[in-house]
Amino acid sequence: MDVYDFWKAVLQQDAEKMRTYFRENAYVNWHCTNEHFSVEKGLISSLDEYRGDDGPAPQWRREKKIGSVIKKPEA
């Protein structure tokens, strides 16, 4: 895997190119916002990511209904 090509795809937000780096059943967890994303194909099987903001997901991501909750808050 060429990590420079991977980050180039990330920075360019090239979703099709980024998918080539992930396994078909891959997923990404963003713990700070408690979100879980699935990935369609490629080589990476899982990725846990920690955003700098400790709080709810940004409004634009909620509006697009991107991701799902990693764990339900305790009542």
C-alpha cells in the first residue's frame, strides 16, 4: 500500500479511490462522535478514528445520515 497515495485520496475526498484501500467488510469507528461507518471494498479491514472534537457529529453529517451509533448511551 502506498500511504502517500492513500492520503492524497483522503485529502482530495476521492471516495472511489479511497474504497480501493479497504476490504469489502471494512468499517471505521469515530469514537469521539460515537459513529460507525461501513466501507464497500479494498484492503483495510477496520479503522478506529478519534476526531479532535469531543461531542456530537457535525450537523452536515447528521443531515446526510452518514454513519451509525457505535454504542448506545447508558440510561
